[in-house]
Amino acid sequence: MQPVIQPAVSPPTFLDGVKCFGAAFSFLLRKPAALPYALVPALLVIVLSAAGLFASFHWVAPLIRELLPATESQVGSTAVGVISFVGTVLVATLGALLALSLAPTLAAPALERLVTLTEEELGAPPRAPLGFFREILLGLRASFIGFCIFAPVLGLLFLSELIFPVSVVATLPIRFAVAALWLAYTMFDYPQSLRGFPIRARFRLLRRALAPTFGYGLTCSLLFWTACAIPLLLPVGVIAATRLFWRVAESDPTLRHNPSL
């Protein structure tokens, strides 16, 4: 079957990077087969958070009471109860945060399936299987390099704000821009790692499609602003990243002719 994607398409704009999220929501609405995969991150967070909540009340609370000294006074009993409750809440909160951090990794197979379904609709060329460990290695390497590049920049900007507070007027928007590009780079990893996309080509994509990438990253940052929304919106971000990636590939001959595509 001939791919639907055609050459000689105008380069995407900042607005295209924003609008790809609307296309991603539309994709989920008209593609019922994709909905179960899109719900996997949220379900994982619910299950893992529930497990942490159960563990905090079933094991942690009794353990805290055993470790605290016995007391017969009303004040002492109240203090033990308060300490036990606070400790239990803290452990349950840590469990929820751990669930939020683990969900994207554990949901990777479902998110990769969303990439496949999106590419099928776009008519992208079929990809050769890389193997599970090869995909993981590429993803980890891309994440590590992204961290080494973006994290120091954010750290230096934050440090300059501490030393020269007045600089926040200039550094704050720069920090938002860098964080948006970092998020876009991370989300583009899903369609790129599945095709064995080299690291150098990933940064070439950011450089040549800076405006749509920034539009995507900024929109994604605004949507992800609420931590509890991340599991629900992560699949949308992956679909949007896949659509924008191929939109860029349509207009960039070096990407379109890359053997990995």
C-alpha cells in the first residue's frame, strides 16, 4: 500500500504545533480501538495509588504505632494518633507520586500501540521491528542526552535568579521556553525510538522545526500543568507528537529520505 504522506509540503508553523492536540483528541473520538490503550496510564496510576494507600493504612500505620513509645495520658495518645495519621498520609502521598512517575514507563507498550495506530491512519511507511531491548536502549539514551543538555541550562537559569533576583524578568520566560522544548523532545521520543531515529537527527528536527516544536511543547506544558491530569493527557500528547513528527517529515527531505523512516 502506498503511503498517504506526500512530499513537497509547506513547513509546519507554531500554530500547527498547537493544533496537533486538537487532531489528537479528534483521533481518539473517531478511533474506538485506541481508547483502551489511551486509558492504560490512568488505570495504572489508580491501581498503583490504591496499592500504596492500602499499604500505608494496613502496614505503615500499625508500624508507626509500634515504634512510638507507649503512653497512657490523653495528650500522649493524641500525639501518637496525630503522628501515625501524618506518617500514613505522607506514605500514601509518596505512593501516589511514585505511581505518577512509574505510569509512563509501565504504559510504554500501550503508548507505542497508539503511535502505530496514528501512523496507520497517516499512511506512514511500515517500520522494521527493532526489538524490545533496542527500543529501550534508544529511549534511555535519548532521555539521558536530553537531561544532560536541558537540565544544566535550567539549573544555570535558576541559579542566576537566586544570585541576581532581578534577572527573573528575563530568565523566567527563557526557563519556560527551555522546559517546553525539553518536553517536546521527550514526547517526540515515542515515534522516533520505534524507528531507530538517531540522536543527531532528533536535534536536527528541533532545530529545523523550532516554531512548531515550541508550539507543541508550550501547549503540552500547559495541559500537563496539573499533575493529576498527566496520566489522562499523556496518550493525547503521544498522538499529537506522532502527528507533528510526520508533519515535519513531510516538509523536510532529510527526514523524509532517512533510511529509518
